[in-house]
Amino acid sequence: MAEQKYKIGPVWVIAEQTDCRLLSVSTQLIGQARKLADELNTSVETVLLGDAIERQTQALIAAGADRVYLGDAPGLAFYHPETYTEIIVNLALEHRPEIVLIGSTAMGRELAPLVAARLKTGLTAHCIDLVLDQDRNLEQRIPAYGGLLSIICPERRPQMATVAGGVFPTPEPDENRSGKIVELRVPEIVSDRIKTLEIVRQDPEGVSLEVADIVVAGGAGAGDLEGWNKIADLAGTLNAALGSTRPAVDEGWTELATMIGQSGKMISPQLYIGVGLSGEQQHLVGVVDAKVMVAINNDEKSPVFEQVDYGIVDDCREFVPVLIQKIEAYLEKKVAC
Ligand SMILES: Cc1cc2nc3c(=O)[nH]c(=O)nc-3n(C[C@H](O)[C@H](O)[C@H](O)COP(=O)(O)OP(=O)(O)OC[C@H]3O[C@@H](n4cnc5c(N)ncnc54)[C@H](O)[C@@H]3O)c2cc1C
């Protein structure tokens, strides 16, 4: 083991809330931070910013945090990249965390690189595992080159990583845990270059991917928007959530919110049906513990068939409409009985 060059700082989690409710990725990250901190013999600390959020601190402590830095002020009600960065960077310079973990949410994807750049350290996005190596560096694991790539940041601190919700389990809350709450003196908005005028919430369409029992995911093999719409119809017929691979998003057939995988959503359905996709690791890493997996692909040698329980070799543009008809006929018969 390499000689310890410095005193080990705390493991930090930048927690996130919306409408005064903690996001589950925050408690999941605290659960993992707890494991890392125990191995490093250090503490878990979280930063929580918002307005009227004091009640959320207990949930952070129950999940495993020893200390919560709480910035609770009307000016922090909405995420403001420059103000949030300023607060976190100043705190980090004062308390020198060893590791900083942030959820790969819309906020985290922006905030993490802003903070890392100001702290002149590295950042690994969309990690799917975090462990310590023999020198107690954080191995930040991402899928790459058909395997897992471990990235370390041995020369700079903190070691920073973003992780999507669902990668780590939600820890069982321990309501008997106690921790320290440190109230921050928060600055006014540090810059008025960005202003949140209004938040307009978009109602999610159809079944939510993260909780769906059935997921139909489409890929580049859809060919065009018409082919894609057939895959979306299949999802509708099965009352399933519609998922996608990156090419389907890049083609503009579907929203980024449907993307499954390393840089998208993590899903755990009972049934996963992959249509016109090759089963690349960056996609399938997002399919965690699916009970049954099916693939429809016109290339019998497609690697996706090695990853699934059932494979159908056919042109999805022809097969999917027939499948929909069969399912509809079956459902009608069931209702009639
Ligand atoms: C850092 C990084 C992060 C990434 N993150 C993600 C992520 O989160 N999610 C993600 O999905 N991707 C991600 N990717 C991209 C990923 O590596 C793959 O490129 C992508 O998943 C491939 O999508 P695909 O299977 O739809 O396309 P392709 O690999 O092109 O496969 C298309 C498949 O469709 C089949 N096909 C073609 N025509 C038909 C037809 N008519 N009927 C039936 N089958 C047909 C082909 O045989 C082929 O197998 C990431 C990449 C990188 C580098």
C-alpha cells in the first residue's frame, strides 16, 4: 500500500431536493458514501441547498450522513448554477473533502463540472460503481470497451464522480442515528446573469420508466420516425414504458428522458423488450435485474442475443405491427371471456 500522503478528508454527497423533497439518488449516494467512509475511517458529510428544507436533514442523517451543511434561504429556492457552485466550492476549500459524489440529474450534470473546474480536480461522469483501490484511491467505474473501465484521480482532491439514480440501493433509514447540522450563512445570488423566472412542469407521458413492469426499448434499427412510432405503439399496447438507445434520441425520434443506460435511466422491469438495438453495454448497463429479457433484431449474429433470454430474428418494421395485432386480439379475447 502506498504511503498516505495526506489526512483523509470526509466523503461528501451534494444532496438534491425538488419542491422540498429529497431525491432518492441523494440517499442512495449517502449509502455508498457511508461504505467508502467506513473503509477510509472518515465521516460522511452532505450539502443541502434550498428553501424551507430543514426537515429533510433528518432523512440525510438517517441514510448515513454524520454532518449536513444546510443552506436554507429563499434565494436558494431554485437551483442557480453560479450561486450553488460558489457555496459548494467555498465549503470544499474550507473542509477539504476526499471525495465528492453528485447525482447525474439535470442539476448534477451541470453543477459537477462547474465545481470540479473551480477546484481544479477531475470528474468522472455516470459511474456505475465506486470502490477503493489498494492505495485508497476512488476507483470510478464506467462501462467502456466491452468491459468496465476504472478511472482514478490520484494527484488531485477531491475525487469527484456523478452517479445516476438506481445505481446504488436506497439504504434502510436508521431514525436513531444522530448527526450535526451546520447552518450556512448563504450569500445573495452571486450573479444575475441567470434568473429563474418560472418553473413549468411537464407531465410525464405514459408509464414512468423507473417503475414500469414492462419496458419496450427501441434503437437505431427502427430506421426512421415511422418505424419508431411502431415501437412506441407496441409499448402503448402492452401498457409499457417506452425506452430508447442513444441513436434514437440523436435522430430526434424520442426525448432524452427515454434513454436507458450509462448516461440515461436505470430500469428494473419484469419484462424488457429491446427492439432494433444491438445490446451495447452502455445501454444494457441500465437494465438492472430485469426478470425476462427479449430482443427483436434482424441480424441473427447480433450480440444482443447473447444478453437476453429470448431472441426473435426478424425485421422489426414488419414484425412489430403483427405482434401488436396479435396482442390486441389476445387482449380482446381475454376481455370477452
Ligand atoms: C460514454 C458513452 C455513454 C453512452 N451512454 C449510452 C446510454 O446511456 N444509453 C445508450 O443507449 N447508449 C449509450 N451510448 C451509446 C452506445 O455505446 C451505443 O452506441 C448505443 O447504445 C447503440 O444503440 P443501438 O443499439 O440502437 O444502435 P446500433 O448499435 O447501431 O444497433 C442497431 C441494431 O439494430 C439492428 N437492426 C437494424 N435494422 C433492423 C430492423 N429493420 N429490424 C430489427 N433490427 C434491426 C441491427 O442489427 C443492430 O443490431 C454511450 C456511448 C458512450 C461512448
